Amino acid sequence: MAPHDQTPGSGTPLVAFDVDLTAQELQRRAQVLAALGPQWDPVEVLRGEEAAHALLYSGLDADQQRIHAELVAAGVLPPREGGGRAAA
């Protein structure tokens, strides 16, 4: 056997070990959705986040607007979108 086919220093051959986590991932996602409950509306959550974002940046004075524009131009902050991203 080649050296890479053995556990270093033991002379014991290595054994391939694969784990398929597909079933566990599906179960995890199902549990997350169950925990959120049937009343959870992802589109409404996104609308709320956009409203909070708009409120956060409303009422900026000229200097704050300038700094915000610099941060957007530098890619630190996302651009403020007038139309929003939530589906109607």
C-alpha cells in the first residue's frame, strides 16, 4: 500500500467514511418551519424589515446623508431601494 492509504505510523489501512446528511437536513428544515408555525409569513416579515430599514434611514441630516452615500458607494451598506424587494 502507498503511505497515504494507511493511518500514519500504525500500518493500518484507512477506510473510506462517508456520511449523507440529506435526511437530517430535511428533518432540521421541517422542525424550523414547525417551530415558526403556520402564521409565519415570510413576505410580510420582509416587508416589515424593509419598513424598519426605511424608518432607520429617514430623517437623516445632510452630513448623515453624505456619510450614508459614501458607505453605499464603498459597498459597506446596500443601496436604498425605492421599490422594495418584498413581493406584492
